[in-house]
Amino acid sequence: MTMVEFSEYPPRDGLPPVALRERGIVPTELNLLFHLSGLSVRSMWCGTAGNWGRRPLDLDEIEIMIVARKTADPSDAAAAWRLA
């Protein structure tokens, strides 16, 4: 599942709007991206600036904190995933 949102925002009054494209990512996709980069996800938490906590993620979270450890070189992790 991919959520993509397109919108336009003026950078400031009097200037033309700038196109903005935002893409939502689910936690399982983040985990895979980290794995393919040679990182092992230790923890994934949610929160907003100034209100971080070790809380489970909801699918509508805007900010996510991930603690990861390097476990392989990115090329080795990606090659292993392709072989699986």
C-alpha cells in the first residue's frame, strides 16, 4: 500500500505556490528499507517533537523514531534479500 499526497503551498505571501509531494510509509516498509541498507531495527517508536515516548506506532503517525544497529554492508543485505 502506498499513500501519496500532492499539494501546493506558497513559500510566503506574494510568491507562487510550490508543488509538494508527500509519501506515506508503513512500519514494515521502513523495516525492510533499513534491512536492505545493512541495518537491524532495534526499536521503532512514535511521537511528535517535544512529546517523544516509547509508544507503539499508529498508522497515522507523522513522526517516527527508529533505533537501529549496523549489521551488514548494504550491498550484502540487498544481495541476501534478492536471493531469498
